Amino acid sequence: MTKNDFIKSITFKEPQLQAYYHNLPEEVFQDTELYFHLKLLLVLPEPVFLVWGVEPYFLPNAKALKYDGLIEHFSKIKAFPANQSQILLLDNRVFTFEFHPIEEHQPHFQKGILYIKEESSTDQHDAQILEKLPVAACIFSTKELIVTAANDIMLSYWDVDKNVIGKPLQQILPILHDQPFIALLQNIFRTGEIHTSTQAPARLLRNGMEQTLYFDFTYVPLKDDNGNVYAILSTATDVTARVHLNRKVKAEQQQFLDLFENAAVAVAVLDKNLVFEKANPFYLSLVNRTAEEIIDRPLLEAIPEIKGQGFDELLLEVIASGKPYAAKSERAEITKNGALQTIYVDFTFQPLILETGEIEGVFVIVTDVTQSVIVDADNKSKEATLQSILENAAAGISLFVGRDLVIELPNKKIVELLGKGPDVAGKKLTEVMPELLAENQSIIGILHGVFDSGIPYSTQDSMVKIVHDGVLLEKYYNFTYTPLFDENKNVYAVLQVAIEVTDSVLARKKIVEAQAALEQAVDLAQLATWQYDLKSSTLIGNRRFTDWFKNVDALDAEYLEFQKFLENIATHPEELQGKTDFRDERVKIEPQTGKKRIIVSAVKISYDDEQKPEYISGTSQDVTVLRQKEEELEKLVAKRTKQLEVVNSTLEQTNQSLEQSNKALAQFAYVASHDLQEPLRKITTFVKMLASHLTEKDSRTETYIERIINSSERMSNLIRDILSYSQLSNGETKFVQVDLNQVISEILADFDLVIEQKNAVVHVTDLPTVSGIKIQLSQLFGNVISNSLKYCHDSRPPRIDISYTAVTGDQVTDLNLRADLNYYQFTIRDNGIGFSQEYAEQIFNIFQRLHGKLEYSGTGIGLAMCRKICENHSGAIRSSGTEGIGATFDIYLPALQS
């Protein structure tokens, strides 16, 4: 029977129900048995589904049609327990359902009626809902399996009362400790998967006596919004009586066999030795055999070509296990017209079971689906190809279904263009793009117009305001809206094809703006533009070009000469040698005033595909004033050159004078080093000798002597420091790689006695190697460390921390460092007496001291030398301090000297 024959044979009162069956695949309606049961189902008053197949179809009657949303959930259930009421929680709705099989012992091919009922309450935790259920039900929470709710049926199964609510299951039923139920429940808390069992044995106490009962039960995990299992709903039905009941299977199966004897499906019966007992005409036709060639003959003898195809093994497995087996679209090789042919079949192998439980044989039902498989394969291939083309199309494609404009079948490109994430299918356009309404855009009105008129609509370079990543952007698209019609010629959807052209639209706008800017620039620059077409010998130009080269009544001679120059290029292309750019300069005399005008032209030649000159274009500029300025400038340059020669002569004399001053300064340094130091040493020596010869000295005399010695030593230190400071500008300038770890180590060795006396702690991180003058770097770090030891605090031992970090010049903007160089920032921090921040810059001035001579020794030159050394190394130094807390010195030196 075809689909159309089926629909014609049944009177559908509801158009929606007829449309539902019209959309089912053709193969559904080729099963005569299904047709028989479906006719009965459609007149049932309660909402039911007919469940049919290995991967079953769910066929509703009119009352059940509104529950077609449950089909997706039911399709995940591998097998429905027979005659057992179960509960389902879905989208805050509570359903109960019960499956009544048409045939027993069919774990693979399901046939039966599924009764559906929606409960009025929506709170899955409400114990009242459980009481309404016609089956035993309870809820377990947490992994300790606390019973939070249970109806009377479940409590009666456990043989307990409601006092057990709130207690763990294992405490309520200790007899379960060696049975599988506790482990099953705990595993569902881990996996979150539904578990269903049928005819499961359970040992329970009834009236103090242990009994083995049988149950069909289901454990359903209840999940929170994050998908975590927070409880388990258990439903169960006592099927002990069914398990112990000896069914009259043989009579029912014989009745079923008689029903299909003349059916439009292939039917056969084999005994337990796989010998054919019966075969209907459709089966004989399918295997291309007569009844005499099959009946009372073994399977592999009657149909030898199926050996090795696995069918005999499946039949023997059904006989051995007592379990039916079903398959769809299986390939088989059958001999027809003397050659093997490939066919595809749906089949069911049903064991024939006697009242004693013994397997008598196998009932075989086969449907030839060869043509359907071939068509389906071809359709799937075409559908996959079309889907791949649409999905990967460069244009954005989607459907807007109904006047609510629900987005369906969006391809990758439209999802990318919308920029709202991948989950747009099934949502209204106004929900996905609320900015269409908020910005009063016309798209919604246009789509409604297509729905109303049924006329396609297209537009180019249409601007749409669309929100991407929270930002409202202006995008441009080419749109096509095509109406799609149903069988009643009503528009049910609009097909959208969208191509984003934002880049090209903006590019065209930029070109227009650039052209306008160019015209303005040409006008501001007072340029003449022109083009000469070599094929038509036509020379055209802008207004300025015409003003320069044409009179009111006739052409200028210079114009004709210029045109002749261009024609010469066209008539002698061999002289161009592939050139495209030329310059031309000519002098034009104004006929009315006799004024000379110098015009310079930039000439560009454009070639056609055959590399022949096609047209010449260019710009011309009046450079008369410029040439005058050039002449004036040349005269001025000549004048300035003579003045510069005089200045250079004076500068040379000044340099010679400076060299003499430097020599005198060097001589002074020598005198300060030798001649001035010698008298100071003698003064100090003679005063000490005088002190030793005076046998009697009063306190005033000793004070005078001590002051003379101290003044001499300070004078000596001052002269030595001045000498060192002066030598910083005239000393060694050769830079080498200096290991600062070695430099600091040598400095600390020099100060080891002071460090020991003051119990000082010096912490030094691993320092880099820099390019510099080693002796100056030793003076630099030595002076700073010396100050930290000298200006220590009386109440605590000195602590000095020396570290460094890498910085770039643009990170330190207040020290005039080069922004393109990398620097090392060396930090020397102590816990000494510190200083007020207002003196942070003053302390680097020469002879600058913050303390009296008697408080701390020194000449006030040390930090001035530090700054000078940093400048010699293209670096810098700065300080910061807090009185009574300590001081910090930051030294910046280039990582590499340029």
C-alpha cells in the first residue's frame, strides 16, 4: 500500500493529523499489519501513539497529536517496559505513559500502543503527584539515597509506612545490601543516564518472610539547570504474576500467522533445525522459489546462495536465546534468472515458544525494500550535496517561516552575518535582531510585504544597523526575498539570500571622496589636467588648461605646438622604448600682455592590450613664480655661503682657543695633583711633629692642632675629588663589556671592614653585563654604596639592596632617555637616614651637602661625579628618599652603547 492509498482509505477529521501522516516516509505504509492496527488506533477516544519498528515510528491519533513534542524524548528509550506506567518530567510538565505491546518477546522490533496522560501539577518534588500515579513511585535525593517522597504503592512494596520518609534506602531496606539496586542508583548520580529494567527479581520481606518478587522499573535522573543530578525518580510495577503466568503463546502465534498468510509481506516458518514448514506466496516470490523447492527442506539446501550471508547464524541465535531479532534495509544476495542479484529487506525473526517454554522454531517476516533503499540512497546523496552547497555558500541563506519570521535552516554564512552566535534557528527575527525595531528599520515591513503580496523583493547596497559584540554597526547588503508557497498557494515562508557588500560600498564612497578631494587638490594646486586620445586625435582639458592654451577666437600657437608634441609620440612609438612617464617644459607668451608664462607638464602614456600607445594624460603647472623664487633663492644661498665661510673661519679660531684652554685645564689638573698636594702633606706632617714636641699642651692648643690637621685632610680630599671630576670629561672613552657582578664584588671587598664594623647587610641580585668604562662604573656604584654606608641610621644596622630590571626609553619619559634604546634600571635602596624629597635633585650638584662637615665626612662631589658618569654612558640617575626611612637611587644605563 502506498502513502496516498493509505491516506485515501482513512477519513481524517483533523487537517493537522492528515498533514502529519502525509509527511511520513513511504516505507511506513508498506506494512499491512501496521495499517490494520492504525485504523483501530485512530478511533480510540484517549490520546495514544502507535509504536512500530526497530527504530520505531510514533504514530498519533488526533488526541495525541498535541503531544508530538514528546517523540524526541521517546526516541531515546531503547525499549518500553510492557504494561508499566511510567512518569516523565519534561519542560516543567509531568506526564505519565504506559506501553501495551501487541506482541511479546520483541526487544528489537517494537509493536505496541503508548498511552499518554499529562498530569495537572508541574512540581516534580510534590509527593501528591506521586500519589496520583497508578504505579509505585518515589524520589531519592543525594548519593546517600535519602527517600524524600514515596507513594502508598511503593511503601506497600517495601512493607513499610510513611515514617521512613527522610531516611536512607539502605536503612529502610537492609535486605538490599547484596542486591544490585543500591549500586544502580549511585551510578545514575555519576552518569546521569536513565535506567530501565523489566521482570527484574528483588528479594523483599513480606510479613517478616523473605520473598522473591519481579518488577518492571525505571530510574530517571532529575537534573538542575547546570545538568547535575540532584535526585532520582523511581517508578516500579509488580509483574510477579505476569512472570509466573504461562502464556498460551503457540495459539496466539498461530493466529498471527493466519493473519499474514495473505498479507503483502513475505512470511515463512522454520523449525528449530531451520527446515521450512510454511512460506506464503510473497516469500516464495521474494526468494524466487516454488513451494515444492522450499517446504520441508533445510534453509541452506533450499536457498544455498544465502550461505555465508549470516542469516542462518541469526536464526540459530534466535532459537538458542529465545529473543527475537529485527533489522532494516539489510543487504541480501538472491539468485534470480540464473544470476545473483542484490536486494534489500526489512526482516523480523520471532521465536515460536511452546507453553512449556521450549523453542519450537522461528517465525520469519520479510519486506522487500530494495527500491526504497535505492531511492533513499539517491535522495540522501542529492540532499547531502545540496545541503553542502547551501551550507558553504558565499551568500547568507535562511528561511523566515510565518509572519512571526521564525528563522529556519540558516547556513554558516547567515549565522556569521547576523553575528548573534550559532543558536539562531527556531527564533524570531525580531528576537535575534531587536535593533531592527529599536532603530525603526524597514526590513520587517518589507518581509511582511512579501508575505502579503507573494512578490519577490530585491535591493542593492541596502544599509542595515546591526549589533555585533554589543556595538551598533552600519553594514551594507544585497538582499533577495523570495516567497515560498504551500499546496494551497499561500505564502508560508520567505527565502532570504544576503550578500554583505560593506567593503565595496565603503570603497566606492572612498573613491568618490578621493575624486572630490583630488579635484579640490588640483584646483588648490592650480593644476591644469588634460587627456589626448591618440585614436581620435582629440585633446581635452579642464578650465585652467583651456585658459592657458586657447583664445576666445582661435587656438594659440603654443597649443598647436603642444598638440604636435603629443602627436609625435603617437607617430613614433619606437622612440618611447616602453617608457610611460615624461616631463615637458615650455614657455608661453600671453598675446594680450606679452607676459612670459613657464608651464611644466607631467606626461603619462597608457598602453592597450597589444602594448600600443592608447592615450596620453597629464597635469600642467604654471611654475613662473616658482622659477623666480628659485633665482632669488640661488642668490640668497650664494650670499649665505659667503657669510658661512666667515663664520667657519671664526669657529676654527674659537676651536683653537678651546684646545689651548683644555691644555691649560690639564696643566691645572697636574698642578693640583702634584704641586698643591705636596704643601698640604707638609703642613699636616709639620703640625703632627709640632704636636709631638710640645710636652705641655692645653685644651685650646690641642683643638687648634686637630682643626689644622682636619682642614688639611679635607683640602686634600677636595683637590683629589676635583681632579677626578675634571678627568671624567677628558679621560678614557673606550667602551668594553663590563660584568657588574664583578664590579660590585670588588667594591664590597674594598668596604669589607666598614661593613663588618657596622654589621651591614648587602643583598645583590644577579646583575647583567653592560657596555661601558669599567673604572667609571666602579666609581659610580662605589660612590652610591659608600653613601649608603656613610649615612646609616644609628638605631639599626645598615641594609643595602641592589637589583635591576629591563626598561625601554619610552617608559622613562622624565629623564630625556632615547625612546628607541633598551636600558637597564639599577636600583640601590638603603634603610639609612634618608632625606627630604625636595632635595632629590639638589644633591647631584657639585659641592652640595645636606649635612655639616662635623656630622658626616665628604666633599659634596661624589654624587655630582655619579651624574657625570651616567651622562658619559648616555644614561641617567635619580634619587628618592624619606627622612628617617632610607634612600633609593635608580641608575639607567643602555643595554648596548650606540
